Amino acid sequence: MRRTLVLIATLAAALGTATRVMAAAPSLTLIPSSVKRGHTVLIKGSANGCPVGDAVTIISKAFVHTHDFAGFPAVFARVRYSGSFRVTTRIPATKRPDRYNVTARCGGGNLGVLKHLTVRA
């Protein structure tokens, strides 16, 4: 009986680890993905492998230059316990209408995600 319980506990732990790894795939979502300049965008996603409390750096020429990363405008979000992050940012009212790349990085590495934000007049 004890051997069976140990086996069940081991399998449950392994399955739980596999589920967490699969659920932690890096992601990036922009809501809305098309926005009028001067309006806000919700940026959320999953930061695979980044420790809780670390900063996720979200980079795009569509953002205001309050914060920069390597000369590009950036906004920052904190990694939550679940590995998720979320932040809102206002697109400058003077931003030229165009389609802008949005990427994210954490812990010194790129998350490997690319989304596009369309800024409208």
C-alpha cells in the first residue's frame, strides 16, 4: 500500500511539473491590437522561466519614450506568481499612424514573441 501511494505521489508531481511547463509558454497579447493614437493598450502575457517579481520589458516604437531599452521606447511589467504579466500604456497622441512591432524580454533574454500594434489617426 505504501509503495502504491509513493508511486501515485511521484506520478502526480511529474504530471504537475509537465502541466506547469506547458502552461508557461511565452506569450504576448495586445488589447486592442488596433488603437487610436492617444488611447490605451493592455499588454499581457506569460514570461516563461522568469522569476516572480522580475521585470518584463515590452519594447515598441509605438510607445512613449518615458522608459527606453537599447534606444527604443519600452514599458515594464512585473512577473506574477503564475508567470503572467500585464500592464497598460497610453499611445502618444502624436504617434504617426502605422503598424508597429511589439516584443518582450525578461531575465536578459528575448521571450521570442512578436506581435503587431496598429496605431490609427
